[in-house]
Amino acid sequence: MSSNSRLNSVCAASMLISIGGQARPAQEWAAIHGVKWTTVKMRRYRGLDWDKAFKPQQQGRKPNYRCGTCGKICEPEGISLVA
């Protein structure tokens, strides 16, 4: 089995997924949930189940606040950075 066909079996755009008793292609469910298809595909490749892959926003990294003057991570006014 080629690597490409193995990945397609994990997450093919045309794969029918049933949610709430309604079956639609995976790519269509992504659009309904407001998630880019490439995001869903990457989440599936990383091992997430379909429910988690279709969630609009995953928990991301905390933003770094880089100072525009010195380029270091500085503490913006009103925000405390804890080391």
C-alpha cells in the first residue's frame, strides 16, 4: 500500500461522515463547521477523531509579545508575563 493511499484512507475529502444521522462528504462537513479542509486533514493526519477535527478552533500557543523597538519579548502594558 502506498503512503498516499494510506493517508487518503484516514482522511479523504469524499469520505462520507455521519453526524447527527446525516451523511455528507468530509469536505462538506468542514465547510459547514467553518473550518478549512486542509486544517481538518492535518488534524486527522495527527490522529484526532472527526469530532475534534471539525472543531472551529483548537487550543493554540500563547502569543509572544515582541517589542517593536528592541525585538525582545517585553511585557505589554496591562499584561503580566509569568516565567
